[in-house]
Amino acid sequence: MYYLLPFNFIVIDNQDVLINELGDLLVTPQGTAESLITHRLEERTDIYKSLVSNYFITERPIPSTFDVYAERLAEKKRFLDDKTSLHLFVITLRCNQHCSYCQASSIDGSNTHVTMTKHCMGKAVDLMFESPSGHLTMEFQGGEPSLEPDLLKYGIEYALQKNEVEKRRLTFVLCTNCIDISNDVISLCKQYDVLISTSLDGPEWLHNANRGKNDSYQKVKKGISMVRDILGHDKVSALMTTSELSLQYPREIIDEYVNLGFHDIFLRSLNPYGLAKDNKNWGEYTQKFISFYKEALDYIIELNKNGLFIRENFATIILRKILTPWNSGFVDLQSPAGIVNSVIAYNYDGNVYASDESRMLIEHGDSTFRLGNIDDDYDSLFFSRKTKHLAEVWNNETLAGCSSCPFKVYCGADPVRNHSTQADMYGFRPTSLFCKKNSSIIHHLIRLIVTRRSEVIPIFMSWIR
């Protein structure tokens, strides 16, 4: 006699892949799930023992190991204990590039009316310290935030001044395109141990085409070199965005990262915000991106097999959920969703938004995810009626189409994207391109584990470590 614990399953390569609420994955002969559900599974077999020990079935209605099960489930949601730890400061929309896919609706650098005031910065920092999180990350975004060095300096120094009393763990991140980054900004980053996150889309001709300037690549390359020389090699990371042009060149993009000495690459798709929102055929783009991603990932695996360590970060985030008891902390793949729970955005105009993506919508006149203003008190922002409304749609365990999906424990909820693409925060999974992309990538990773386990597991574990 046995009792079922919650799980789902899929069939891959003529085998049943069972996935429980803890993210544990068990590969069994096809037909196992049916035998299990209909209570025809033979006891005292190796499969039966594996199902018991991995929390798919229990021999008692309330087993003695339930405390372990509960603790492991709590660990998957431990990010909620961190409260709102990532605080985004959109200090200006001014920019010195003209990216074809700009999601932040940046404008020409000569404009001055789209920059945060020092008063606004100070009030935003005050709100950040209202968060009960013990670890606060202060991330400066734009536009191009390095165009405002005085404001950067003020924000960092004011936060450090407050922290003399608050005693939090503070991390500073500057998101910059590294174009014409000044010695003053780099010196500021060295003085206050600021991490640099930059952008690199691939080889010179591709990067320049995406950025709308013929000298962009050389300037980025020079900027990265300067930052490494002064701050250290590990103080700068890079992100790429897969434009429609990029879809044809996965190997060339990866080779460029390798040639520039990066050991990480994040294969990031376009998001439906800012200028990218005007893409005419998101369905076609998503399908092509999935093919691009699979080809790129296979190439990265081959490079690792040949002795070169380079990891793909989106896969690593998902694999951490599949292969370990831990969560990743990545806000885009959380349930409850990362918005408000893990991240908040202070816009240049003093308005406060539920996430970076939700503040991008305001440039198209959509204030759905505006929580309030920096002059509002903390509780009225984080516990408002609007926030409670968001809470109704940010758990994929309770969303139709997600709750029965075997991949839900590896995925997340995204009401902002649902609203942007489907005009409905709840979303409709059968036509959701967010769902299609994530489920396709998760399925591909599991297929690799099932069909090429001895080959890929050592590589995947090295990425996680």
C-alpha cells in the first residue's frame, strides 16, 4: 500500500520523466507513471524504492520524513526570506548609443529633462533601506548611467553613510555600455567596489549593426579592457541581446565571448518592451530564438568537452533548480514572481515600479505597474491594493496551464510580460510565448540529461559549482 505525493511527468525518448514539487527528477521506464497512478506498481523493486526515497510516493498517510519534505520545499522558496533585495535606480534615460532593440526607450544624450535629481536619489535610497532585507543590491541603470557621474557618486556615498547605522550588506552594480566610460567613473567604481555589467552582442560587425554606430564595438572592447586593468578581470560581466540579425550567428557570438576572455554568456532573447515591442512577428522570432538557443548550447557543450570552460547562464539557473536542492535567486524565474518580492525600480522621475520591465511600459503610456512615488511611505508602496492584486497572479502553482505543468518548479510567473503581450496579467498559457520559450529550453535541458547523461552531467555540475 502506498500513497501518491504531488508530481507530474513527461515522456522523453520513450522514458517517463517524473518531476515532483521539490524539483526532483526521476527517469523511469515508459509506463511507470501509469502503473504508479493506478496503484499497480510492484513493491520491493528498485523503482519503488527510488520513488519512496525521492518523495514521489509514501508508505504512510503522514510519513516521518514529512519534516524533511517541508524543509526542502521551504528551501525552494527561501528567496522570499530575503525580501526586496534588488533595488534598481534608473538615473537617466540619456544614452550615447542607438540600439535597434532598445527596451528602455532611451533618448539622445543631449536631453537633460530625463535625469533623476539628487533629491529623488536620496529619497529612493531612504526607501531602499526601509526594506527588511539584510543584503541590498543597488543597481544603477539607464539609458546610460555613466553619463551622470556626480549622481552616481552621490547615491553610493549617501547609501554608505546610511549603512554606517543600518549595517546591511551592500552591493553596487553599474549597468553600462562601456562606451566612452571615463576614468573618473572607473575610479569611483574602484573606490567603492562597484561591479560592472556591460553589453556585448557578438563580433564587431554584428555588435555595430545592433548598436547603430560603426565604432561601438571598438569602444566597448576598449572600455572592457580598461575596467579589467583597473578593477580586476572578475569585476566586469557582459550580456548579449539576441536581435533578429543575431539569430543566424550563434557560434560566432560565442566565439567572440571566448576570444575576449569571458567564461560566461547569457543568451538573452528580446523582450517586448521599448523599441523591441514594435517587432511585427513575435511568434516567428520566438521559434527562431529557440532553435538559436539549442544550437548555441550544443556548441558550448562541445567547447567544454574540448577543455574550455564557458557556461551559459540561463541554462545554469535552470540546472541549479534541477540538479540541486537550491533555488537560483534569478528574479525572472521565481514563483511567487520576482516583482516587488525581490526587485523594485525607482524611475528617474521619482515614480516607483514593480520591476525594471514594468517601468519600461510607462514610456508607452502604460502605468499599470506603477506602485507610487518616492514621497510615499514604504507600506503604501509594498502593501497597497495594487500590490495585493498582483499577488493574485504571481504564483504559477495557482495559474491555469502552469499548475499542471511538469516544469513549473523550474519556471516562474511573469504578470508584467503577460500584460504586455496578452493584455492580461493572468495570461493564457496556450498562446504565451514566454511559456513556449521557457518550456522548450527546460525540455531541451532535461532531454540532454536523459539522453546524454554521462556526457553532460559533469559539464553541468561544473557550471553550477
